[in-house]
Amino acid sequence: MNDGNMTTNSVEAEYANIANRNAWPLVYQKIGRECQNYTYTCIEAKKPQNKPLNRYRDVNPYDHSRIILTRCERDYINANLVKMERANRKYILTQGPLAFTVSHFWLMVWEQHSRAILMLNKIIEKNEIKCHWYWPHGIGAEHKMALTDVQLTVEQLSEEDCSYYSTRVFRIQDMESGESREVIQFHYTTWPDFGVPSSPGAFLQYLTRVRASGALEPDVGPAIVHCSAGIGRSGTFCLVDSCLVIIEKEGEQSVNIQEILLEMRKDRMGLIQTPDQLRFSYQAVIEGAKRLDPNWVRRPYYIYLCFQNFQIICYLLVLCQSPCCE
């Protein structure tokens, strides 16, 4: 789709070229057309007994990469293992749990040895329930959830408000063996459905905090990443993270955002749901690559104002205050 050898400078040049032509919808559509050539199946998702377990009719997990539950009456959950070999990254992308799939969700966290849950949506958005409240409603043993159908309990140990995101620590315990593990949830609370975060800087601070936890490292289970459908905001997070890892590993000589997205879409359909999310991914990769420079210092945020036929980049001097948990 693009030259395979693409420096961060050329990514920035490509970004400017697409923006000047107001061509984000065209680029996004081109990616979609290429994915139509994929021949992956979703047979399990469309079985009558599994259809009710899907939040959306048109977002189904591919058979070849779907997560298979082992200690459950049904082995099905709407989730895929998304791998990016060049970045040595693995993510589990899934939908926001339904009321009757909460136990399946926690069983997946347990069986996959995941260290973190990245929740990128709010429970209610635009007056619609986008995800069931799947964690305890308070801290301490008195609020512990008992998931008897999968023989697990979930207890919330702590919660911290970090301005535009929150963190919660849970203890999951196997009722059969008594084994327990702690899992941290990073809940991004200000990312609108079908939209983008307020700025690349805010998103990158969130990504930095997630990385610092060790939850994305290859020696632990894949992080669980979800929004409502598990493709738009979730795909944006994984695309930016993987691109920045590749830049960090291989230098500024080889990252092709569109090709990486096409590769990730081989594991879960529809990643990145809008042209705006694709545009934001470029912005975050460009800004994140600059922050990898050891000489980088915190600068005023760039605020991008987009108009119908052209884009004006306004440089607004804003005091950059670190979030409370940075």
C-alpha cells in the first residue's frame, strides 16, 4: 500500500499530504477494500447458540484467532488474540461484556494469565449501554463477586482517579485451587464512542502508564483491550502502541502505519472504525516517536483544528500539567 521503508519523517509527510487533500475518508476506504480480500471465517460466532453472546451482529471474531475458553460450558467468547510479531506484542481484543458474559470475561482474564484490562469506554455513552458493569461495586471483601459457573471470585482492592482515566486493582481467585492473582484495570473515561482522545499527549501519557505496569511485556499474558465492540478505540490503542515499539526497536527507518493496521486486521476484523481514528493514530505515532528522542522535552500541545477543505494547525501555548498519576 505504501513504501515499506518509511521513516517517521515520511510518516509525518504522509500525514500532512493526506490532511492537505482532506483525504482521510479515501485512505480509510482503501484500507477497507484491501481487507475485503481476506478469506477468514467466523463460523463459531454465527452458530445459533453463540449468536446471543455477540454484542453487535456485524462484529464477530475470526475462527483462527479466537480465544477459546476451557473451563466453561461453552468455549466461545467474542475475543481475538491479535499479534504483531515485529513489535513482539500480543493483545486480546474483545467486546464490552454483556450481562450474561461477565463470568466468561473473567474466565478469559484468568485462563490467559492477563495482567491488565484496558477499558477504553464508559458504561453508558449517548444514552446507550455500551458495556455491562463487570467489576465489583466497591472495595473490599463485602463487595466480592462470586462467579460460581466458572469457579472464580473477583474482589476490588483499590481505585485511583487519574483525571481522564482511573485505575483499579482486582484480586481474582480460583475457588477450586485457592490460587489468586492481581489484575489492574486502566479505565480511559474520556474517549468518546467513534471518536478520538482530547489530544495525542493525553493518550500517550495513558499509554506510558500502561507500559510502566509491565502488562504489555511478552513474558506475561496478553493484556485484555476492550471498548464496546472491541475494534475502534481498541484497535487505535494497539496500532499506536505497536508502531511505537517498532520505531523504538528498529529506529526511525521502518514503520508503515497502514500496512501494520492491515496486518492486525488479519486477527480481528474492522480495527479502527473511522477516518478520524486513523488520523489520530498518525498524530499519536508522530508525537510518540518524537518523545523517544532522549533530548525530547515537554512542549506545548499541538491542537489540530480540521475544516472541510483544509486544515489549519494552530500552535496554542498551554501549560502542560502532568496528570496526577503520571
